Amino acid sequence: MSYRPAAHIVDDDSGMRESLAVWLGMRGIRCVAFSSAEEFLDAVQPAWRGCVLIDLRLEGIDGLQLQSRLAERGIRMPAIFVTGHADVTAARDALKAGAFDFVEKPVDSDRLADLVGAAIARDTEAAQKQAQATLLASRLRRLTQREREVMQRVVAGRHNREIAADLGISPRTVEVYKARMMDKLDVRRVADLVRLALQAREEAGH
């Protein structure tokens, strides 16, 4: 089941929650509101997409603690903090911990909407990259050891006869392994194979 991206508003002030939802809704941004960090933590799922709009000063679990708990659970939606002037130092701490940005009260609705839109766009891009990485890893796992060996040499620019000599098999057998390998990876050209291999190397380096 897919979950449409949303701005998840976490604020214990009902008036602020409603105002934020109205402002953002007028800009076409879907909003889901929560009255406390505890309520949000009970509901949030790893598959949720969008961003989290957090009041820094929440009763119970505060904004910074919520940010930490979300990170512990592997929930990476960008966080935007809403703060009072006296909270700017704490907001900078949130940025150091990976927050997307913060806005000061009274909130500038246009700036907030722009920030939320940018945060949701970043999360959507990150989710797409993760989905591509997962698909790539799944395809690579289907390769046999010999197919991996052939792939490494093809990507390195070796010719079939060179690969055959390296592996102690015939050039015709190299062709068979190469065809199976490219079929499993759903690529048709060597250039696409090289691109895929570079992508896999990049993902492994993260």
C-alpha cells in the first residue's frame, strides 16, 4: 500500500496545528496533524513519506527528543522545527542532528510552505533512490559466482577471449554466462551494464 507524501504536523497547540494545516493545504500540501510526540511515535510507519513539522517545545517528549527517536527507528523524513526566538540555539542543535531547517514564530506562511515543499521533494527523491538501490541489490543477488566474475571482467573492458583465458573456460561459454548475467540484470548493452555496476559500487560506498 502506498502512502501519499504529507506534512506531518506535531504540535500541542490546537490553534497552531489548524493554522499550519490551513496554510499548507491552500498550497496543495496534504497535512496530517498530531497533538504530541507520543501520538506521532505511536502512529508513524517507516513507509510514510513527506516531512515532519515539529514544535520544538512539546510537553512530554520534546522536539529534539522526537527527532532522536525517529532517527533511532530509521525514519528519515526531513524535519522542520517551529521555534520561538529564545529557542534558536536549540534549533541550531537540531540542524546539527540532521534537521532540514527551522522557522521562527510568528511563522511566515509563504516561507514555511516553500520549506515544506522542498523537504517533501527531497524525501521523495531519497525514497526513489532507495527503491532503485533495493531493486539493484535484488538483481545482483540472483547472479551466480561465475556470472559475477564474468560481469567484473566485462565491466573492466576485457574481451571474451581474455575473460575465457582468465577463467579457464571457452569464449563460447563466456558468451553464455554473459547473456545469462545481462538477462538477470535486465540490461541489453554493455554500456548499461557498466552504468549499473558503477551505481552498485556507489551504493556500496554509502
